[in-house]
Amino acid sequence: MTNSLIEDLNWRGLLYQQTDEEGMAEVLDQEKISLYCGVDPTADSMHIGHIVPLLTLRRFQLHGHRPILLVGGATGMIGDPSGRNEERQLQSTEQIDRNVQAIKKQMEQIFDFQTENGAKMVNNRDWIGDMSVIEFLRDFGKLISVNYMLAKDSVASRLDSGISFTEFSYTLIQAIDFNHLYNEYNCRVQIGGSDQWGNITSGLEVIRKTHEEEAKAFGITIPLVTKADGTKFGKTAGGAVWLDAKKTSPYEFYQFWINTADADVVKYLKIFTFLEKQEIEALAESVETEAHLRKAQTVLAEEMTKLIHGEEALADAQRITKALFSGDLKSLSADEMKAAFKDVPSVEMAKQAKPIVDLIVDGKVSPSKRQAREDITNGAISINGEKIRDLEYVVDGKDRLDDEFAIVRRGKKKYHMIHFI
């Protein structure tokens, strides 16, 4: 069972570094273990770059191991210097608490909490929040030398630009977490992104120094996800792809995955979905032999949207996609249109009646009045899914969705949004 898990993780490209590959394989063969991954609540939502270690933790759960999900109510107040070239902006306790609750809900979407090896959620504020400065320095500060900490990439990379003592101490505070979970839950493994190697090994060092017996704890890191063209994964023109439906709507989320390049889609199916090897290999063949059908992208978008937002949101995203493809906007609600056309070219206009020819010229839909009249006569102009062929048509309140906006289409695929103010 364990060998198949490790083989599967290797096949998916999910193992970057391990502290003791043989030792961990031996432990996994002999027992069902607890292992953890932490997320600092520096925002009120995770984005898709955060979830690769979490999905890897979920794979362990599917093989009978118990995941511990640590939300860093304490470490989030400090800020991890890993991967950053400047200090984080510190957040208030109230904001951190709001972020913790939001992230907990997102984790509940990914993990099973009900079964015998159901996931456990913890907050490191519970054991670090009341620790005194003296206790921290006496019990843990003596365990790690400054030389050891200076050798960490997250610290060394900041020595020239500067790093506060607050962020310098972060790796030790995260090490306390691993030690605490080892003591309380016999947690044997920490999983993190490749930038967490230094923090993970600090935790192993603290465990080693605070236990007389030989401590059997391990660390695994996951490689950074990259795109084949070298650009950053998980970013769109509008910014990060968030798990929070208010920040990235399920439709936008679905579209992100369905627009995956052929060069990336098989890799993403391996990393992000729980499809079996045989299914992914069949989709990989489809990419090679019938790429125009985009079967792999469709499955990727369906699996990810269902996982993060649920079946109903997936059905809505598919319905919006179908409506846009067919041009049947009348089947969409105002909110769905707003979400679907958030990133199309837009202009603002006053809330007053306006002849259709003037509207599409002022809205930069058609380049001139002559072209506008030609477009209308040829049936190339639609407002909110209704074709307009009347050159004398006046756009007014009846055409404003939610009294705020209208969607104008020219031809088959050129959409514009008019915001009425």
C-alpha cells in the first residue's frame, strides 16, 4: 500500500526533497501515521498555488493516514520570510482571526473529517499565543544556533536587504509547531512547498534535541508548480486565482483550468486531480491525437471546480460557458453575466437614453457611425443577447441589467460591457 503511494507521488512529480527517504518508507510500511501541513492566514483566502501540499496531504489520507491541518493563527501574525525579498505588512489580530475562519472553511472542502482517519484542524495560536518571551528563549532559543539559522535560504537571501528579528525568528517558531504536533499527536511528517525546506528541517532539529529517544520524524517538500512557457503558474490578467468564490467566481475558476495549454494539462492532471494513472494516461493520449477536442482540459476544469466549489457551482460554470459559446445570453442572470464578462473591454456612460448608433460608437464597439450602422443592419450587434437591427433603436432603462450595465456583442465573439453611472 505504502509503496504504491510513494510510487504514485513520484509518478505525479510531487516529491522534491525528503529528509530520510528510506526511513520514511519504512515507517509508512509499518503503521498508519499522522502528518501535517500548515497554512498561514495572511489573506482571507488561499489561492491555487497554496493547495498543492494540501492535496498531497489528502493523498496520504486516501491511503489511510491521518492529516493534521495547521492554520497559523500565531505564525500568521509574524510572517514567513521564505520566498520574499521584503518584510510583510503585519495584520491585526482581528483580521488574522477572520482569515483563519475563512481558510478553515476552504480546507473543509478538500478533506474528509468524518472517517476513522478523519482530518484534524489545529491553530498554533493555541500553544504559542500564551508563551512568554522568557519561556520561548529558555526552552527553544537555546536549541538552535544563530549560525544554523543564518544558513537557511529564507534568512541568507535577506541579509543584504535586511530582515527584522521578528521574521528571523519565524523558522524557530514553526519548528515549535512540528515539535508540539509530534508530542501531542505523534505527528511524524511535515509536508510543505519547496520554499519550506529550511523551516521543516528546523522542526526536525528541535524534535531531535528535545527527545532522548531516537525521534522518527520526517520532512517532504513539493516542487514549485511552473508552466511550460516559463510564466508563473496560478496567475491571470486579473491576478491570483483564489479559492474564495467572491474573489474568483466558480465560472472564472472553471475557465482558468479549461484554458490550460496542451503542454501543461497532463502535468496539472497529475498534480491537482485524484484521477487514477490509467485515466490520466488516456487523457494524455487524447492530447497527442485529438488535441482540438480539449478533453483533458475539460476533465481538469470539471475535477477542480467540483473539488473546490461543489457540484452545483460546476453545473453553473458549465451552463455559463455553454451560453457564451452559443451566444444565448438570455439564459443567464445579471450576476452570471457580470461574472462572465468581468474582464472584457468596458466603458462608463451616464444613465440616460441613447440612440443605438451613438452607444456603440461611444462604447468603442464599432469604430465609426458608418460602421455602426452597417453592423446593425447586418445583424452583428446584440444587447444582452437580443439582436438589434433597428437603426432608430434607443438604449434606455429597459436595457440596463440591475440598472448598472449592459453587454454589447459585435459579431460572434467580441463582447463589451457598458457601465451606467
